[in-house]
Amino acid sequence: MLDDNMMLCLSNGQRIKLRPQMRMLFEVQDLAVASPATVSRCGMVYLTAEQLGWVPYFDTWIQTKFPNEEVLTQMEKEHVRESLIAIVDNAVEKIRTAYSEPVKTDNLQLVKSALNFMEYFYNPEKGFIMADHNGKEVDPKVRRKDLDSIMAFSFTWGVGASLDERSKDFFDNFVRDAFKSAQFPNGHTVFDYYYDLRKTKTWLPWDNLVSKFEFSKEQSFFDMMVPTADTFKTRYCIERLLAIEKGTFLTGATGVGKSVTILNMFQALATVKEDSNEKPLVSVVVNFSAQTQSNRVQ
């Protein structure tokens, strides 16, 4: 408690005397255990998630990740901001009312997930460039298509990845209407394509990236994994997030291959090419069950 004498009394019995020049700022989740005396002695600024929204987080993110115009120009930053403002709230409302999520998500978390993908792809090293190696500027139309296509891919997987399969079919129509400039191909859903930022600057099916299965007699039967488009795009997204040190949460029904996909990915990331600047990934696997205690995880 903090009394009128500016004496901070902690729960462990320690007493800290505050000087008149000192000020303290407490950020709490709620006031569920706060007494009227505490509220009356402290200046309260109460902000709800519904009132604050996701826009302040986006403004902070884009100023922090892209402080200058080396990667994104000011006009491009405003374009991304206006595009997301026009569609995010509508998408979140549909997810909460019309779509279904096996594991419920938070509104801000969906936006943060989309911005994580944008952080990875809005990078000259990934092919998002203003000029080529000869110094020639990229065609403004190609640049805008890259900008919108990355935004569309990030929005698709950041906001819509938590939906069930039936809801993804409806979400496909929403994304196509929201990002017409991205020019998604027809025939499959938006989840079935990736944007080739480095070479063709077009949408291509995931099957193009799936490597051919090679049988090895020395490998255990239970360690074998036949790569498919579904397993590859899951691995693709996780690898991109790990590259910028972002956590991921992979969920699904029993027996669909979640553990095998992740373990195979860790095995591949543990060995890197000699000419690569990437560092090998060292993994620590912890299996959780109903009997898992916090002491074991720590």
C-alpha cells in the first residue's frame, strides 16, 4: 500500500520512503483488488482495449521498425496504414460473429501476427527493393504490387490462420475483395499461394516449393516424413517468424502431424550451408501433459 506519508509498504514487509521529487507509475491489468483509498490517492488513467484499439500499436510499430525511408517511403507507410484501417475492424468483426476459431484469439494479437510477417518481408534482403544492383529504380507499379501483395499475404496468415477450414473458405472471399490490387489467382483459396518476391513477382502454388520425397533405408520409419503443400506452408510461416525471433503457436486436431512437422523443421534448421550467414538453431523440446508442473518447465 502507499499511504499519505509517501511510504511504500510492500507485501514482504519492506518500507520504502519516497522523496518529494520522486514519482511512481504503476501499470496494472485491472482494479479488482484496489481499495477506494488507493484509487483516491493515485491519479488513474484507465484505458480499455476496446477504446484503445490496434491503431496506436501499429503507429508505434511502423515508427520503430521503419524509422526512415530506406525501406518504406512515407507515402508507402501511409498507404499501409490506411489499407489496414479500412479492413482490419471488418475482418475482426466477421471472425467474432460469422467465422469459427478452434482456439480463440485476441484482436490485437491478430494484428500483431500480420505485422510480424510484414516485418520479415518488408526487407531489401528478401527482395523488397527500391532499386536493382545497377541503381535503376524499380517500376512504381511493380513496387506497389510488391507492397500490396506482401500486405495481403501477411494479412491472410496473420489474421486468418487461426480459422477452421470452413471459415477459411469464407475468409478467402474477404481477402480477395480487400486486396484486389494483389491480384490473387483463381482456382484455389488465398491460403494455397505464396508471393514470389525475389524472382517472378507473382503468386505461385505451394506445390512449387515442396521438395521430392527421397526414401532412405537408414532412416527409421517413424522419422520419415513425406512433404506436402500443407506441411510445407506451415513450416514456411514458422521459419519466417523464427528468423525475426517471433514466437509461434501451432495447434490442430490430434494426429495431423504437428509434432512431426516441427521436429523435422528443427532438424533442418540445426544444419546450415557452409556459405550461409545463418546460425544453426539449437532446439529444446519439452512435452506437456496434464501432469506437467511449472518447476519442470523453468
